[in-house]
Amino acid sequence: MRTFNHVGLITDTIPEGAVYNEGLSVWLTDFNQSPNRIEFLKFEAGSCMPELVQKQGHIAYTVPSLEAELKDKNILFGPAVCDEHLTIAFIEEEGIAIELMEIK
């Protein structure tokens, strides 16, 4: 079962309080600090993230098993291990990017 986690919105300017993720070439805010669970993202040229994510943003869900959720899906990116507690992947559903997050 998917549980809503956050929404990622694209911006043309570096958002206040954003940190830079060099590996993904993106500035992003901490959705945990947003009362509406919004992650603002500003991508730099050359980002490895899928164009759909860079242009339209995404909806993110926590899932109990990333492997099970990815079965027979249109995978755009990942799975990618972020740290010992988090693995993510992006899929396309209904023409939009969906981020799936497995938290251990």
C-alpha cells in the first residue's frame, strides 16, 4: 500500500533554504519543513534525473517494498540507495512522475 509522503514542485530560482545535491545536479528543499509537504526543486543543466521529473515535478509515496511496487512498472530512474535508511525510484503513471520511497 502506498502512503502519501510529499509533492515535488519545479521552480526556476534556487528556493530559500535549499541544499544542493551534486550527484543529481538539483537544488531542493526539505519537505519535512513544509506544512504542506512540498519539496521545491531547481534542476541544473546536465542533471541525470528524467525529463518528466525535471519539467513537471512529482508525487512521492512511501511503500513497504520497492521491489514489489516496481514490478511491471515503467521505471524512469532507480532504484537508487540514498542512505542506509532510504531507497527511491521514479516511475511514470498516468503521464506523471511518481517517486516511490522505501524507508527502513
